[in-house]
Amino acid sequence: MSRVHVAVGVVWDDRGRVLVSKRHADSHQGGLWEFPGGKLEAGEDVSAALRRELQEELGICIGDARPLLEIRHDYADKQVLLDVWQVLDFTGVAEGREGQPLRWVPIAELADYEFPAANGPIVAALIERWRRLEARG
């Protein structure tokens, strides 16, 4: 079984919320919420894939984006490598161009959403970051 390489964007708005989208019911891990992104094409680097995917899926153009973490996860039917980047600046208005519902979610509410298991480390890292910021006041 080959590993699918995916560029993932944690897209922040100016109110400190992150963008999540709901997977189509008929897709792998369908009905769950996820951070937007998609598979790398042959010969494509992660940054280019992220830019392409967020333009295609959401209609936004990335400005400032930085690597956040890398996750390897094995499902029973698929292996994934998630290259997760923080998108700190973008132009355009995010919309579900593939018919997917979108929500801007405060970090404190991420635990209320059901994500694929591979997204667990992303949620945990964001919640931990939020807790550290809250503790500093």
C-alpha cells in the first residue's frame, strides 16, 4: 500500500479562528470535518500543492504560509503523509467551491468537531497553542 502525500492548510482569519470543511459523505472518511488541502501531483512540491489546492477548493490565494508539522498515519485501507502548513495571510473570500460546507471555528471549539484520526495531532497542537496563549493572558 503506497502512502498518499497531502498538503494541508491551517487557514487563520483575523479573529484567530481556523477554517474547516466537511468531507463529502461518499469520500474516504466522509462526513468528518478536516483542514483543507489535497494530494500532491507528480513532481509538485508541498508549497505549490497547497497553493493550488486552496485556490481550487476555496478560491483563496495564499500569502504567508509556514510549515507546522508532518503527520504519518495508517488507516486500515490507506496510508497518508500530511504536510501541515499554517496559512497566516491570504487574499479572497473562502467558499466551498466543491460544494463542501465550511466553518470558521475558534480553537476552543475544535474539540466539538469530529475529524479523521490523522487530523488528531493537528487539533491537539492547535488546542495546546491556544491554552498556552490563554495562560499568558
